[in-house]
Amino acid sequence: MQIYQLLKDDHEELKAVLDQLIAAESPDRRSDLIAKVRDGLVPHSRAEEAVFYNSLREYDRAREKIGHSFVEHLSAETLLRALQVQEKVTGNWQKGVRKLKEALDHHIAEEEGEIFALARQFFTEDEAEMMGGAFEKLKAETMPEGFMKTTLDLVVNMMPPRFTERFRSFDFNQHKA
């Protein structure tokens, strides 16, 4: 399947979970749905950045848009982390869900409109299909990773390509203080 349809499917699923979260009244249900948002959003974002965004940012006409998309991913994940705390500590979770939903709706509209249109100018259908396969594989590999690892992956995905391979191959366990 092409990358565009896979991303769109994930977007629709995430929007549906956010709608369920807004309507959730039980604290247990809210916690489960927040975890479901996290488990959908973070692996999607890391795989999308590594496969789709990093392929697109090689083109001058796409570089600024992709930079903006990276910032929106960081913002959405910050809102998600704040929501996790609000739901547990303050109980003021509804405002946080609405802010996250608004941010993601904006990002998804831009991505499915402007960025998909831009990508279709650069990539053949076969390339979009190959990216789809790579996206699915990387997303599955990212699922079990923890918060620190996925945050580090966000930083690495934002680096210029000439640095990313060297950074990814660095063994942090071997260099502990």
C-alpha cells in the first residue's frame, strides 16, 4: 500500500480515538484512551519522519514544509505529555484533549493536502509503495520503545541526513559514565 493511504488510515484512527476520549467519562476509560493515543501517535510520527519526511526534505521546495511538520509533531507530543499529567494530577483533562485534537486536526489537514500533493510531484507510485512498506516496518519496530528512545529518535530524525547514520549507530550503552 502507498504511504499516503497508510498515513491517512492512521490519521482517521487517531481522530476517532480523540473523539472517544473527549466523550469519555470514566477515569479508567480516559487513561486507556490516552494510552491508545500515545501508542498510535508516537510510532506513527517516528516512522513518518524517518521514511516520509526525510525522503521529502531532500528537495528544496519541500524543506520548509517538512521543517514545519517536524515542529508540529514535537508540539503534539508535548500536548500529549501534558494531557497525561493533567488527567492524573489536576483532572483538567478536557481542555488538554481539545488542544491536542485541534493541533492534530490542523497538522493532518496540512499534511494530507499540501504535503501529499508536494510528495506526489517527487515520488513515483512505486516509490510511494516502497515507502509504505518501510513505514509499516519501522512503525512496528517503534511500538515497544519507551518515551526517552522515541524522543531521541525525534531529535535524530530532525538532524541533517549526513549526521543521522553516525548518530543512530552510536552505542550509548557502551559509553555510559
